[in-house]
Amino acid sequence: MTLVVLCDRVWVRYLFFLHNNGVCVMLNIPSIARKEKLDPYKYTQYILENQLQVYHQPTTLTDMVYVGVVVHAGSKHEKHTGVAHFLEHLICTQGGEQGMSAFPGVLSEDFKKLENVRFHNAKTHFLFTLFVFTLIPGKVTLDDLLAYLGGIFFQQEIVWDIESERKVIVSEYHARYTENSCRVDKTSAGILYPETVFANQPITTGTEEDIERITVDNIRAFRDMAYKPEHMSLVVNGNVDTNTLLSSVEESPFGVHGEIDTQFLEEAQMSYARLTAPKFVYLDQEGLLADQPRMSFFVRWAMPTEDLSFIENMLIQHTLYDVFTQYFCREQGIAYGVDMSPFWLGEVVTQQLFIKDAVRCKKRALMQHLKKALSRQTLLSAITQAQKTICEMDPSSMVSWFDRCNEAVDVLGQTGDIVNFTTQHKIVSELDIEAFATFMERYITSRNCVVGII
């Protein structure tokens, strides 16, 4: 349900009354019994007058309050490669006097005053930038936290020393690029999306040359464009009622009214390689294959469709997981495990195979196995199983309250919405399995994939 929430609390109740066709539903949401199981995606969305989106799930299952700040802009929206990640670094390390450093014990004096606030994480994704905090019981209130964060995001002038941070980011780039999975990821992306900004994924820093070219003016221009209420969302979960939350947001810098940017943020254009034969990516010489009995294969497909939804992608991932597990592990016995990689770029699906018999998985043999694994009969069976798996998911079984919050924030950042489990189950249960198998056969074959070998 989407509600337009104005600043006047009286009008909020009146609009809420009208929206529900005359059924009066008060904004004061009753406390949730401690034994109640929460749907981690069941948030209510409120849109303020300045177009800031607030997603709220009140609960008394915890005394803490989770606050996720999502900027719906990432490396896909850059005019200068790496600038989104650079700005995220500056905010985390040089906001306030010395910054909100992600490294424990090195927080700024300003942030230390928020003694019962924990800064957990910040990251720059292809589609969004995220900052995560929790507020534990103490003298610092939600009002204090929102005032502090809003000041950094919207009000503080960028006069920071970017040269010291540039060295840190260059070091981070070199450290990440030496990781096997990142090297395979980046090479795979370069094949799937040649000569586009996507070729740098998942390393959102850009290359070392990109990092060296970034200026203060580039960073300021990106913040002025993207860090606006109309391009941001607040995700709040915890022991705070809706009236209190909305009042706090509206009275903070997040609720400031100004000229609203009605234009969508400009995005880099997607460009796909039309592969007609599989491409292989090796970390070292191909000859190493003969000497390693065990290894990992990353199999990736680009999905050249701009409207692939989160639920469709999730269903494809589960289907392929079932296909690979059934064929490679159970039937053939050449793999001892399969891993579903995270939602990546929105248009790419990935499966990782842990091979225990590399001798039987040279290139030709692997592709023959892959072709057999992706037969229509296997797909139909796997889609049916994936459909059952998703519909039987118990949202309360997710690891922890904090992890559930992080999951919801990631879904919001990647899809622009938090789709609750009831809606997910309804969509999946009504799926036309034959039509979905045809869709997968079109885009996921043994011919149009990139195979990374570690």
C-alpha cells in the first residue's frame, strides 16, 4: 500500500481514512506480540511531500531501531566512473569533523557523541548506495540520529581532503582485484557488457585511472544530483511507532522542502554481447586444469531484458540451483556443491559449481553436461520444485532481525520496492510453468554463457 503523507498530522489521518474507502485505520499501530513471526518484507511505504520514501515495520521484538539510508543512485548513474563509490567513502570517513569511519575505534568526535548509535556498513552497488545504522536504547534519540545524518547528506559543503581518500580507494581497488572471485567477475562482465560501464562490475571503484581522474567538482556534482530526498529512501525497523517516526523524519533535514527534481536520474545504457558460443575465463594458464582435481566453475548468463523483476530473477536462480544440484551432484556425481550467487546487476544470473572431479569436466565435457542439464524436461521439473520452495519459505526462519532488515534494504535498492512474502507467493504460485520454461530456454543455454574457472 502506498500512501501520500503530508506534513500536517491531521491531514495524514484524513488521507489515510479516505484511502481505505471509509474504513478508519489509525496510524498508531498496536504493538506486536513477542511470539509473532514477522514477514521481513512486510513494510508500509509512506511518501512525504518532498518525495522522500519512508519504509517502516514497527515491532516490539527488539528494543533497537534499524535505520537504512538508501540513495537510489550507484555506478549505473555516474558521469565519471567511480564517483559514487568515492563519495560514499568521503561520507563514511570525512563526514562531520573526521567522519563516520567504518573502522571501529576510529570514529569522529561528532559521531562519538551519538554513543548509542552503531554504524554497521556502507556500500556502493551498481544501482544504489547504502548506509546502515542501529539505534540502541540510550540518551541519543532517533531525532538526534536523523539530524546528524541529514546534515551530512544534504547540508555539509564538500571541502574534504580527497587526496588522502584517493590513496585509500586505490589500495582497495588493488586489494579487491587480487581476489579470485572479483577477477573472474570483472572479466566475465567485460565479456557480457563490452565497452560499457558494466564492464567494471562488480568493482564499483572503477579502474585506478578512473580513480585518479576524479575531482572535487565531480563529487560535488554527483551529490547535488543524487543525494536529494526525492531520490532516497529511509528504511526503519524496530521499536518506534509510525507517528513518532514520520514526525521525526519531517522535522529533520530529511524532511526539508525544496524544488523537487521530477526527472529520473540518467542511467548508463545497457549493452549486451550476443554470444553464440560459450566464453571461458581462467585465472591462470589453462594447463592448470590438469593438475587440480577440485575447482570452482562460475557460469553466468546475461539476461537482455530490461523488465526482469526481482521475483523472476529469484525464481530463475532457484530453478538453476535445482537443475545444477540434481544433474551435477546427484546424477553425475562430479560436483559436491552448488551456490546461488547474489542478485547481480539485475540482469545477470550466476551459478557456482564446486567440482570434485576436474578430469571429467574439461571444456568440451563440461559444456556437454551443461547442455543436458538445461534440457526442457529438466527445466520444467526444476521450475516446479523452485515454485514449491519459494511458496513454502518461512520468513521467520531467516537468521536474525538484523539480517532480515539488511535483506529488505538490498531488495529495495535493487528493485525500487520491498515486495512482501504474500505478494511473492501469489505471483509465483500463479506462474505459467510452460511459458516460464520457454523464457528460460531463450536466454539461458549452453551457448550464450561465460564460464569462469577458479
